[in-house]
Amino acid sequence: MSTLERDEVVSKLQAWQQQSIDGEGIWQWALQAAAERSTEDEVVKAVMEMLCALPQDLWIEEDAEVMVDALNNPLEQTDLSVNLLWNYPDIVDLRSRRRALEDHPLYGPYCVD
């Protein structure tokens, strides 16, 4: 089993931000990578958990910036980065996001109040 490294995850997130990969694409990549690869990096694990729940949790391209920031922090700041990722959902306005994405083919089924 190969190792999933920060630089690969950052590269995928940046591709998503630049819209060279869509939400469905990064979600499918994350599901496959999580099933086939491993990592000891707690920040990579936290980001991959977020990406594997992308449609359910309504993660969109703008959220990738927070994930990239966490992945770009030094290894010594792993606890800080993981806490950032765990607490990030608390600041997202999910009600507005659900309304905005209710007709989107990927997110729509998860936009029920």
C-alpha cells in the first residue's frame, strides 16, 4: 500500500480550486485514495475524511483553502492544523449553502433541511 503525502493532496485541492477538477472528481479521488492508500500524517487523515464526506458535508471549492492552509503548516503544528479542520465546520453557514446548492446534481440530495 503506497503512502498518501501532503503534496499530492495539496495538488488535488489546488486543481479543485482552479476548477480543473470538479467536486465529483475530487470526491471520487478521495474515496479511492482513502481505500487504497495509507498515511501516518494526522492532517492528511483529517483532510481526507473531509473530502470523503464532500457531498454530505457540502464542502465546496472555497473550503479547499482551509484544507491547503492546514496541510501547508509545519509538522510541528499538526495539532493546530487538525483543530482548525475540526472546528472549521462551525463557521460555515450550512443553511445558506444548502439553499445555494439544492439544485446541484452532486450536493442536491444532501440539501434537505
